[in-house]
Amino acid sequence: MAQIGENSGSLAAVMEKTSEYYEKKVDGLVSLMLGMLEPILIITVGGIVLVVILAMYLPIFSMGQ
């Protein structure tokens, strides 16, 4: 890309378009990662809450038997 821009005399414009392309690509990947991260965090927090609740209630149930 740089070679083509340099040969045509519009290196700045070619670099600008290239940077816009890669910026859009990175933004898309970040959005995808954040979209995948949200359900994983919800499941993780739910698991932690479940462990805490079980840790509190299992001794109570054991005493009742």
C-alpha cells in the first residue's frame, strides 16, 4: 500500500485510508470480544453466588438431619 501511494504521490491519502480500514477492523473485534465477555462474566458471577449460597445453607441442612 505504501509503495502504491508513494508511486502515485498520494502517500498521505493512502495511509489515511489504510488506518481507517484497520481502525474499523479493530473496533469490530473489540465489539465482538465485549459481546462474548458479557455472558461469560454473568455465568461466572452466578457460579460464585451459587457457591456462596451453598456454603451458607448446606451446614444448616446438615444440622436439620
